Amino acid sequence: MNFAVSLLQLLPGQIAVYTRFLDLLRVEQAVLAHAQPDALENCTAERGRLIVALEAQDVAMRALFTNAKIAFSSQAVKQASATLVEPQRSQLAECWQQLLGLVDACKKHNDINGKIVDTRHQHTRRALGILMGQTTPAGTTYAADGHVQPGTASATLATA
């Protein structure tokens, strides 16, 4: 079977899994923003299942490219689509662009979710420190990312 035709048959499955993963990342973002640990547990379980599906899709995609002795790239997909006639040529180009868009959106949402987790972790760590009497000195210096730089609070080096 033609490489381009095989790729065209494979892409809808990948698009479906990435679409589900993006939907999950959006739900996860809401769950993280509203601190709902029970719902987060469900998201984590679903994430695990979808990661397995995404990895299987990736293995199938890479095997298709490897078996055809074609380097995995967008340029290779463009060249492969040129071997097709309409409407398959347009379908392949559209599916590939849709997949790239989904992958990019997933990455962005995953990064946002990671930042939410990091921010919540910082707040929790600070609250625990306050509760345990470990307050931050008044002269503390903060790094560009907002984290405390240890050992940078001003101190008197000598007395007169």
C-alpha cells in the first residue's frame, strides 16, 4: 500500500486520541484551578490510559515512516501528499495540520497545568512554613521567577 494512503488511514486515530487528551487537559486545568483532589484522581487515571494510547499511536506512526524509509518530518508528509490525487491530497494535508495543532495545544495546556501545580505547591509550602513558625526574613531577595533566593537576605557583616 502507498505510504501516503497508509498515513491518511492512521491520522484519524491519532487525531481522535489527541482530541480526547486535549479535552482531558482542559478538565484537568479546571480541576487544578478549583483544588478538587477527587476529580484530579480521575483525571490522572484517564491521563494514564490516554498516554498509553498516544504512545501506541506514536509507535505505529514511526513504524510507518521507518518501513517506508522516510525521515519523520512535516516536509516528508507534504511530499507524500503530493503523490495523492484529490480529495485524498487535501485530506492528508488537513489531517496533518489538525494533528500538529492538537499536539501544540496539548503542550500549551500541559505547561499551564504544570504551572498551576507549581504555584499551588509554593503556596502550600509557604503556608506550612508560616504554621511551623518558619517565616521568611524581611530582607529576602526574590529571583526573576518569583522564588526566594536562599541566603540573600541582607545581614550585618560587622559591628562598629
